[in-house]
Amino acid sequence: MGIRIGLGEPFWRAAGVREFVYVLESPEGIALHELCTRLAVPGVQVSPDLAEPPLFVLNDRILSSAESRAAVVRDGDRLLVQLMLAGG
Amino acid sequence: MILGKTAFVDLSAGTVGIEDTPEDLVRSFLGGRGANMAYLHRLLPVGADPLGPENVLIFGCGLLTGYPAPSSGRMNISAKSPESGIIGDANMGGFFPAELRKAGFDRLVITGRSAEPVYLYVSAGRVELRSASAYWGLDAWDTQVALERDVGHGARSAAIGYAGENVVRFACIMNGRKNAAGRGGMGAVMGSKLLKAVVARGDVPPPVYDRGALLKRRRELNAYLHESKVIQIMGRLGTPLLYGNHVRLGALRTKNSQLNQWTSDLDAEHVEEHVERMVSCAGCSVHCRHVNRLGGEGPEFVTEGLMGANCGVEDVVDLIEINNLCNALGLDTSSAGTLIPWAMELYQRGIIGEELTGGPLEWGDVPAIKQLLLDIAARRGFGNVLAESTQALALGLLPTEARDYLIAIKNLPQSDPHDVRYIKSFALAEAVSSRGADHLRNRPTLDIMGLSNEIREKVYGEPTVAAPTSYETKEIVVEWSENIYAAIDCLGMCRFVCRGWNSPKLLGYDEFSALITEAVGLDIPPAELVAVARRVLDMERVINMREGITRADDTLPRRYFDDPLPVGPSKGHRIDRAEFAALLTRYYRRRGWDDEGVPSPERVAGLTARTRSAAPLS
């Protein structure tokens, strides 16, 4: 089944795709920060030091910074990654 | 310190007085929004008719407008609002503000009413009243073209279209194709004074106190700004960037906030297909404005959301045409995009019918929407009802139960497409905004960014709760945001380069202080800049209270308390009344006001003393 990953603005532009399925190697799932490393999309990373971090929405739940660092993503999960701006 | 000039224009008497801008006023309020509020505090009669000659209309450059500082091409235009009945204060970019500064002026303070349509011609330190009879009846775009043709190449205008001439309560003042002093009906105030335009033509940049240092700092700050991912992407896509992300988050006002998600067909990728190029305002390196291939500029996110999702419009070409129409007519898309959906929901529920609307008013009916915009501008048929904006209720033009479905605060329709039921700090900000329901005065945008606690504490100077759905400590983030945005409005710099607006990086008080010293030779340390900002917020509160505002007005639309968000990641969220009341009290205390939101008599006396010079010497 894999993980359904959606890339919002602006990350889909570097990746060239808005939605795709990431196939897991292990049934236990993968740490979100490790998944980001493997995706290698510029700007998509988990780090407490980022001043303009991506926003992660896992199965319709918006993750805080701390939750992002601890999150594990499993087979069948839906993950949305976007830069959430609210001023315009 | 380098000071400029203030012109006092009496349209009734046909006279112009020009005086030096008082130094003590600059030290207390800088310029732009702050100085405008000082003049309103001093000169606006309590209870004045906003459409009467006694209303005071002020075009105020920021302290740094037109200087070689980053993104410093903005001004504030202020008066008593005919839409809300309280402070009207609209911020505008483009090229007119810098031109007014080059023409020799910090601000124009306009009173009275002309007997015939006029425009003000401002150049070389002089202000002339000229007949505008040749331009009356032209839309906002054609007016500017005609004025530049007649006055001379390079002249920049701030003009009204039909909507302003017909005193539509949410008419805006336009410069260029899209730059609007949009909120609060400043265009209606101009129309009520028979003032068609202000035209500026200047070729003398303001003298700079330390030019070498300022130019060096500008280079460094622009380079720093362009390291920001946010600034980079704004320069490529503009604010349509926000639309798709709001759809996915379930945070988009849709069909008068009955829903919170809509089609992605209006997002940045779809808008891009119709964009010719990106352009900027005077002195700005971000260039976040887009020229569309249908003859206009925009749409911005506000218009995408409100004239798009909130009206049920699904096609991006229709949306761009609607955007261009609003700008040519000189109609505020925030108000239009809240009032038309309001009417659509009332029609949907059978609260109003075709005997009033003149025909069906269905969601997404683009021909009907365009016709209604034309009718509003012309004050024709049902358009004449909506031209009164929220005042239509007080005037008895709509049934009283219509108020239950109105998304407005202090009689100002909500400015932006973001549904604030999820992020509690956004809700507080809308409720306490000094000009009514508005996101630009104080939105703590960092609350939705998923920042670490460490970064948050660095920004706010104290620990705050990161969870956007918590009510705890949200008074801290709103007050902080309100202060820094007030400061940047006093400077005439753009919100998009301000720390706290979509990024914890960008420019803050340290940078502002250095720019002020190098530009005008005034030493205002960062802590004093915060004090200036707090003073401006106090003054706005005092003016609003004189016009009848109380704690009861710092509230939210009924829907935000009673109706949970229906879909998406934000599903189920609403605002809890008890939590909100407690949060509001904490905010007042943070501001140094009492639990009813009243500044102390000592602070009010202090403001009165500081505004003594905000009046003509004569």
C-alpha cells in the first residue's frame, strides 16, 4: 500500500509531482525525519532549528514541531507537507 | 533631524496651508499610521458623519516612505470609516506614496467638501485644487491614465472610480491597477468630498541624513531578506501561494463560511497560467505582485478566497475577470467577497427573495456576481442595498435575522479568506483589531508554522504555547504581532518583510531603529519603537471608544462560536465562548487596559499631551 504523500506549495515544484506513494521497506514504519531525508525534496526536513519549517499533516492531524520530531509514518498513512503561510 | 511638510487642505474654503511637520509628533508617532491617528485624535469631531464635510481624510507617508530603505513604498490613508463607523485606516503600496514624498510632503490633511469635483495636484512643495469635471464618471484605471496624459508623464494618482463617486461604503482608493487603500471605505470618503483624485509629481527624493550608511544597510538587508524561503517564493508566485495550502488544511472560508474547503482549480498553479510577469512596488525587491494577461494585476489570495471560494466561483479565468472588475470599479474585494456571499446565504435560506434581489442569487453564478458588482458601484437595485455594506442592517434594508449570518466585526466585513475557528490566536486577533474584522493589523502568523519552542521564545521574548488550538498565552502572541505591525505601518515599510509575518526571520526593531537613524537622523532605540507602537494602539482604542466601542464589540461572528468547522484537518473546531472571554481579558491586561478594555486616564492624558501639535498652526 505504501504511504500516500502529498506535497503542497512550494515543495511540489522542486519534486515535480504533487502526490505519490512511498513504498516502505519495513512493516514497522519509518520515522518522519528519516522519511524526509530519503525523499530528498529541498526544504522538506524535520529540525527544531528551522525558522521556516514545513508543516506536516499526518492522517488529517496537524503535527506540532515536537510531534514532527517524534512521528512515525506507517503503511497506509497519508502525509501532507507544505509551507503554511497565513499572511497574505 | 530631517523633517518634511504637512499640507492642510480645506475643500469647502478652497484653501491650502503648508506647515513643517512638528518634530515632537515625529518623535512620538513617527509617521504613516501613527501620525495619522494623532491627527484624527486631535481633529476629528466626536460623532462626525463619516460622509460629511467634518470628516478628516489623511494621506500619510510613513517616516521612511520614498527613502532608500527596503520595501519602503507604502502609506496609510485614514479617516472615520463610513463602513464601520470607527477608525478607517487603509494601507497602500504601489508608486503613489513615494511620489507624494518626492513632491515634498509627509502628509495631506483634508477637510470640508468641495462644491464641484476636484483633484489635488501636488508637486514641488505645492498643492493646487484643480477641476475634476473632465474625469468624473471615469473608472479608477481610466482616471489615472487620463490624469497622467493631462498632467504629465510620471505623475502618479490615487483615484476613485464609480464606486467612490457614488459613495459606496466600501469603495477604495486605487493607484495603479491593483494597489488599493482598500479597507473601510476611504474611497467613499473621497467621493463624499467630491475629491476625485490626488495626483503627485515629484522629482526630488527626500534628503538622507547618512546616505552612504543607508545604502550599505539596504544592500545588506535585501541580501538577508532574499535568503528567506518565504521571500523567495513570494517573489515567484505572490500570495496565490497561500490558496492551495489553505484548501488542504480545511482553513478556507467557503460559501459564507458554511464550509471550509473548495476546489484547487483556483490555486497558484492555475493562476500562473494567466500571469504575464511579476512586478513590485516602489523600492521593493520582493516583487510579489503579478500582472495578469486579462489586463489587470492580481488576484491576491484575499480575492481568490473571498471572490472565489466564498462566492462559490470555480473557474480561475472567471475569478481573474471578477478581480479586474473590482479594481477598475474601485471596490474593496474583502468587503465585496464577504457581503455578496452573505446575500447568497440569505437567499439560499429564504431570508431574502427575488423581490429584493431582483433575480436569483445562486452560489457560483458568475454573470450574476459581475452584474451585482456593477450594480453596487452604480447603487442600482439590490446593489444599492449592498452598497451600504453592514450598515444595511441599521438602515432597515435587510431583515434583522440577517445579522446571524454576517461575518463581520465592529461592522467591518472580515478581510481575509482564513477561517479562524481552528487557530485561536487568529480569532482573538480578528476580534480586537482596531479597524474591525481584519487580519493585517495583528495576525500572529507564526502560530500555524510549526515552529519549535526555542524559536518561539527567541521571537516573543518569553515562553508561549505552540499549539494553535490552545487559548493559553495567545494574548502574548497577538500583542507582540500588533505592536510590530503598527511600528512598520508608521515607517511605511511593507508587512511582507516584517518579522512575524510568515517568518520569524525578516526585519525587526533593531533594523527599523538603524534605518531611522541613517535616513532621517532620529535616534529611536528598539525599546522606544515598541513604546511608539503601544502608543498608537492606545490612541486607536481611545478614538474608537469615543465613537462608542466597548468590550462587547471585541467579539466574533456567531458562526465562529456556534458552528464547528465541517471538514478537513480542522474539522470540529470552533471558538469556546468562556475560553475566548478569558483570553480577551488577558489581552486587555497585557495592553495595560482594564478588564473592560479601557486605557487608564493617565495614559489617555499622556496621549492628549503628545497630540497637541497635530493641528494647523493657523
